[in-house]
Amino acid sequence: MISVAEAEEIVLSRVRSYGIEEVTLSAAIGRVLMEDIRADRPLPPYDRVTMDGIAILYSSFDAGQRVYEIADIQAAGMPQKSLNDSSQCMEVMTGAILPADADTVIRYEDLTIHEGKVKINIETVKYKQNVHRLGSDRVLGEILVPSARIISGAEANICATVGKATVKVAKLPQVMVISTGDELVPIVEQPLPHQVRRSNVYALQTALQQSGINCDTAHLNDDIEELHGALSEYCASYDVLILSGGVSMGKYDYIPEILQQLGVEQLFHKVRQRPGKPFWFGEKSDGPVVFALPGNPVSSFACLHRYVYPWLFRSIGMSRTELFAELGAPISFTKDLTYFAQVRLSWDRGRLIATPVEGNGSGDLANLSDADAFLEIPRGRDLYDPGEIFRIYPYRPLTLIS
């Protein structure tokens, strides 16, 4: 067996790039941008009014004028008008271009308007107040969004502003998630006493979709010919295979042998960890990267977050910040293995607290719903104390943690 650190190093050494594709802006949310987005004109593109009110020439106010005749109105979307007489003012709306020959805006709240005349009721007015100046945010050609940024609503806003209806993003790999085992039946069927419904494939698929990775799914029985034929086809059609089950030491665990027959190089098999010790990893030089995860639901879910996610994110140019939490209760673990403890997360005045949620082992999928994350406890000790800091792998958004 190899250590968790060694397994991580090997997995990340096999990161691949799947190229670039151009997609519509609405389809780009959550994707990794692969081009710089530049300003196609200054931002803002004109002297922009930021308050509803009147526009004046400041020098007239500075000279003592307090009453103005309304010459016209400048609404948002109207071509620029001109304030030809400095003794007059022009009504202006938020978002409108500032009228020519005006330089200062006074809001309606500071005015009295009666029969086409405006009285300014304040004595302090700043030159160019309430005007968003041309090019004060960004200049023409300046990079607004750098390449490698994950596209959120903020980036979509900018892309739309500069006229980018389509953007270049990192291409996603074609992923197939496969469950194996004769004991598994479709979720719409009533299991016999010796059967269970398929669940891992849905857990893995949903978790991947939450991170913006779409995938196909399949189920294969523990039949050598069926496994060989299907996996041969999948190796020719997909960039990534994620299998669940069939990788341990049982007489029907055929996956490692069949993968090697298909030319998939085994890079490691078994990691010094719990859960997920039988994890198998390999790649085919002219085919997919293969993550063969243990079939127990907690094991496969932990391996997905600990190994598959980092590999996928690096392959599409996405970096993830390592997250840590403070242990909220003692953990005793005597095995010489790295332990991925299921924990419930909570916030305490800015500190992220991880409280262990005891379950009944790697087959206890119900316990996953009671927890929020895996806490990685390093091997080498028997007791881990409250207050110690360890790395976490959340499977719920931290924004939803109370």
C-alpha cells in the first residue's frame, strides 16, 4: 500500500488538458475562462449621471447662483444634449449621459422645483459630484477578466458589457461513471432480500454535476465477458472512467485484471487510508484516466472528493483553495491509516468547526446525510484532540453551513 500523499502525487502527475472550446455566455457559467476579456471601450463609456436631479455648470453655483430655469431633460438612453446657457439647468436621470457644457449634478432631494424653475436648497456642492467620469473605471483595451478565472455572474456581466456573446473556456472531459455488482438493481425496482438498489452512481453523478462536470452512467454485472466488452468500448469513447466496486480482494472483483488486459496501466492499487483502501488508479496511453473506487458508498464518496475532484479541476485549469477546520470533539483511531472522518460543520465567530458524526463504517450511506464533509486525520497517533486543525473536503456548499 502507498500513503495518501503518494497517491495524491501520482494522481496529480497524470493531469491532462482537454483543449479549448467556445460556448455561449449563458452556457459558460461555472466554466474556466481561457481568454483575457478586454474593455472594448472606456468604462464607463461616457460621463454618466449617478443621481436623478439637475445638471449645472459648477462655476455658476460657485458664483452664487441658486435659482435655475429648467432648459430640458436628459434621460438615460437619449443622445447627448447641450446646456447652452450656464444660467440654466437640465433635468437628468440616473444612467444618462451628462449634458454637454454641464459638469455637476445635484439630486432632487436637495432641490425645490416650481413652475419650471429650480431652487438649490444646500450651500455645499462639490465640483463634478454625482458624475461617474468617462474611463474612470477602466481604459480602452485594459484586461477586465484574466484568463483562468471561473466564470460567475460577475464575469458574465463584464462579458456582456464588452459584447462577448461567446467565450473560450476549458473543454470538459467526457466522463463515464460505472457501478458494478450483481447485487445492485435499478432504483425503480423492489429489491429482493439479497439485493440493494443502485445508489453510488447517483451519488457520484450528482456530486460531479454540482461541480459543473456532466457525465454518463452505466451499470455492469460481475460477469467477465460483459465487463471486458463494455469497458473496452468505454475506453475507446471516454476521457475519464470512474468505477465503483469490483476492486477489492473478492473472487468476483475482476476490474483490475480486466483493465490491465485492456492496456490500462496500473499506477497504484490500495492506499493506506480508511475508508477507501482498495482504491485503484491507472491510465491508458491512448485512452482514459481510470479511477476504480471501492464499492462501499462512503469509500467511493470519500475517494471522489479526495482524488477525483483535484485531478478534474487541475485538468480543466481550475485551482481550489485547501480548506481546514478545527476539530470540535476528540477522535480516537488506532489503525495505522489516514482516516477520513465524517464531520458536521458549523461556524463559530469565523472559525469552522468539524464535529465527528459516528456511523457504522463505509457501508453506512445514511450517515453521509448527517454529515457535511470528510476531515482528513493523518496516521501516526491514536487520539486527536479538540482544537486541532485538519484539512476538510466538504460535499455541501459552506454558504449553507449554519
